[in-house]
Amino acid sequence: MVCPLVSVIVPAYNAEKYLPAAIESVLKQTYRGWELILVDDGSTDSTPAICDKAAAADPRVRVVHKPNGGFSSARNAGVSISRGKYLAFLDSDDLLAPSFVEIMTNVAVQQKAEIVASDHISSEDEPVFGKIVGLNVSCEDSMRVVEKILYQRSVVICSVWGKLYDRKLWENIEFREGIGYEDLDIIYRVMLSVEKVAVIPQPLYFYRQHPDSYIHTFTRKRADVLDVTDRMLAWMRENRPQLVSAAEDRRMSAHFNILSLLYKNRMRDKVLEERCWHVIRAQRTKSLRNPKVRLKNRIGALIALVGGRPMVRLLSRFY
């Protein structure tokens, strides 16, 4: 049996602190049929040299040096030169479990699944991945998987990492460049292009939490999630009306989060604040009445309904 080639794509911008560990996690894969594509996105530190050194040491490592264009641009560049039957995305500060590629590929082949998704570990400290015994793989309808992602009640989350994709799924779609939350912007469209998703509840991916992570900082770019969820809702209304309620709740969650960050950081932006409140006021009662909405969102909706702006502003200081 010929092992299908898997392309692991790593976008890297000024990633010298963590990139060597990410590369090493690919080199240590128990599955040997992979290629590693390192996309140096105009880095100004030692990232280019780290990439070139890795390529010189192993012919399976390929490097793209390009002007800085952002995360989406780097991923698109990697996809465009990939040669694998399957694709996987690895962020430059994260790690793959040693058996990630082997398990994900075997499941894809055995289940005839075009997408395989695993759970992940999230921590500041690098984990020790144990041997995976007794996989409990389930094949789920893609509509159901996306619904759970939008309600934020699933081991499968909105990231593109932690998953394996049949490469053909990326032939007519690419990451939207120049935006934040590019994963949330694309994942539902990719997943809903297939009928089923194979889900592995065991963690095979390590997401590194650290103070420099995007999720731990607040910039105006974070507000891109409002446009992303607006587009998502419009897409669902046109293409998957069964998922409109889930998209509405995810949209409110995004607007509530940005509003809370504005208040917590004492940032004054009347236009952005009113935009968030417009969505929250329109959605809060629906979310309260929807049993599929997670408890955290229902509590937020209740606070917005009963306490209004003063209560949300007060509680956000302690969030």
C-alpha cells in the first residue's frame, strides 16, 4: 500500500522563539510520507535562516520566502505549492503530536473522509503526548459538526489547524487576505462542502497559549470578527438556512466579546459600541429561548436584557 503524501503548511512571521519546536514536531512524526512547507512571511528576525536550515537538513522540507502579507497570504502561498493528497495546517508556535499525521491519515483512508478533525491541548507549557490507544472515531454529518462549532459546544473548534483535509477541497477556495479571524471566516464553508467529518475526541494538536498570542491581545483588528460573523450569517441565510440560528448566536457572541473588550480596556469607540449593541439587542431574547445556546452565552444575553449597558460595562471590568 502506497502511503498518501501529506502536506503540512506552516506560516511563519518573526517566529524564531517557537518555530524550531514546531518543525521538530513534524520531523518526529511516526508517519514518514509528509512534506513540510515553511512559509516565511517577510520575517525580520532569524526565521528565514531557521527555515533554510531545516530545508538543507531534510529534503522533505520546502521553504517559501515572500514579502509580508499576513497569515492568510502565507497559508495561501503554502497551499498553492503543496503536492500532498492531504493538507494539514500548523501554526508556527504550536506542535503536532508524534502520531498526528499517521492517525489522521489512517482515519481519512479507512473512513473515506475528506476531513478529519481532532481535539487539542491548550496550555502555556509544552505537553507530553501519550500513546493513543483505542481511538473512538465518529463520522458525523457536516451540518451537525458546523452547528456545534457555531454554538461553541464541540471538541471541534473553528480553527483550520488540528484537522486533515483532502487537498481537492482547497482547489476553489482560499483564505480571505487582510483580515483577522480568517479561520472562522473559512472553516464553515470548507466543512459544508463535504457530507461527513470524521471526529477524533483525543487531542493530537497542541495550541500554545502565551502573552503574545492573538487571543491575549486587543487591537482594532480584533473587531474584524464582526464582519466575519456578519458574512457568515448572510451566507447561511442563502446557502444553509438550517444553520441560521446557530450563526445568529455565534454572531451575538462575537459582538458581545468585542463590546466587553472595549469596556474592559476602557477604549472609547462610539460607532463600534453601538454596532455591537445593535446586534445584541436584536439577538439576546432569541439566544435566551434557544436551548442549544451554551450557558455562558445565555447568561450574557440575560445580563444584556435585564441590566443593559451599565451592567455589561461593570461586569466587563472583571471578565
